[in-house]
Amino acid sequence: MIIRFLLRHTLPRRIVGLALLTLCVLLALPLLPAATLTSRRAGRFAAFARSYLTVEVIGLCRLARMRRATPEAHYELLHRLLGRLYRTSRHNFNLEIALPSPARELPQGPMILASRHAGPGDSFLLVYGLLAVARHHPRVVLSRLLTLDPFIDILLRRTPNCFVGLDQDERRHVPERIAAIAGTLGPQDALVIFPEGRKFTTARRSRLIERLRVRRGKLLPTARRLEHVLPPRSSGLFAAIDAAPPGTEVAFLAHTGLDWIESARDAWAAVPLSVPVETTWWTVPVEAVPADAEEREKWLRAQWLRMDGWIEQHASVPGDADAGSLATNRHQTITVSGE
């Protein structure tokens, strides 16, 4: 009830968010230095927490002076701050993003980017990759729960994004809101959407298959075939495709490397990471997407089966040093601005 109230009302949400951030900063002053003395692993997480809180405070201070700034200025701020978090993650967690080799460029024009959703921080890494590598301005379809973070709440409401709430009445209007954002995509814009609707975990996949089995849902055969992703929900993606300007490319993004981390215990055991986050993508012009409803559903399932197959081939066993070495040699790692 409290969460739903805060999600509906902006002023109370931001007051609570700022109060919690202040409390975290005050607690971090004595606790984070003490954590570094506990173990090297605790020190790594403490260093990242310190960087995250610093980014939050700096970001909010900058946003307070950017009330009339352009969207481009807000994207530049996001680029710089996410770059700081990425550099911290590389240093403390041994995080590397491996790009396909030979090098492959994302489309130079309006883009709809449909990505799998798995592992901690995958959406932040994707947004940073768009800003740092593809030089596209991300417009993201994301959960309204993220607005509980005051920096995300303020910044992403000053740029075109679609927040998906918890109420079913609100969710019914999401496709038309996505269409409104997709219809104004420019040459440097990318609409980011996660068709699975939620993060993949093995437990969530099992629960979904059981629900579909009980209800005899049409997606049951697809859900059983997909071992690394959840069946895609089509309404939002097709709303974007139908509204997108001519020349827009639909890009499908697959990644693996963080997807096995499904809990805090997994995250603790994973650090430092032994394999890079491997990525791949392929593109389809919106003009090539089938118009018939049944055919386009088959088309989307085929893209997701392709993604699942790639993940099956490239997923590495955690802690496998040889796999990590091979992956690093087989790919080029992302270049970070400011290094």
C-alpha cells in the first residue's frame, strides 16, 4: 500500500526518496570504511556503494541547476555518471563488456532495441552502451518502481520514457504510450524495451511454465523450449514497430555473463567476475516485420528462439578461468569515455 501510494504521488515519493538517500549517506560514512577492513570482497562492494551514493548526490545537485536544460544536456549528464559507475565496476568487480568481433555497428538511425532482461544492472549497462558506443539517446520502457530512486525519477521524467506501473488499469494504456514515444524517434534515438516484462530467473521460468500448464496457455510450448529467456510479450513491441518512422531498425540484443546471478548470495559469490559479459545483436527493418497478426507472432517467437540458442552456446560456467580467457580473446571490450 505504501509503495503504491508513493508511486502515484510525486511530492511524497521524492521527499521519502531524498530522506532515504540522506540516511544512506550518513550511514555509509562510518560503515563503508569498516567494511573494507572485513574482507577484500566486502571492500569491493563498499567501494561500489560509495561510488553509487556519490553519483546519486552529484546527479541530484546537477539536476537542481538544469531545470531548463535541453534533453541533450540530460543525456550527457547520464552518460558521465553511468561511465563513472562502469569504471568503478570494472575496477572492483572485474566487469568487462565484450563486443562481437569482428566489430559490428548498431544502426545509424532511429532504432527500437528489444533486449533480454537478466542479471544485475543489465538495463543500466545497456543504456550506458547506447550512450557510449552507439551514440544514441535512450528512451526506455521501465518499471515505475525505479522512480523510487530520486535521481532516476527526476532525470527520466525530463526525457521521453515510458514508466510501467503496478495497476492493471494503467498497464492497459502502456502500448499507446510506447507508440507515442516511438512515433517521434529521431536519427539519434533508440527506444529500449524488454519484451519479457521482468527479469529472467530459473525459478520465475518454472513458475510461468506451471501457470501456463494449469491454464493451458498458448505460450506453453514456447515457454518450454526457451531455457534462458521468458516468452516475449508482443503488445508493447508491436505498438512501437507500428508507430515508428520509416527507416527504423528493430535490433535484438542478447547477452550472457551476469544472468546466472539471481540473488544476493550469487552476487557475493560472483565477485570478482571471472568471465566478461558477452553480447550480440542483429537487426530487422520495420518494413520487413510481418503485418499479419499471426505471422508477426511467429516472427517474434523466432527471434526469441534465436536469442535463446545464442545464449546456450555462449553462456560460461562461473569461475571457469579458461572460458573467461577464451571469451576475452574472442571479443573486443567496450571503450569507456574518460579512461
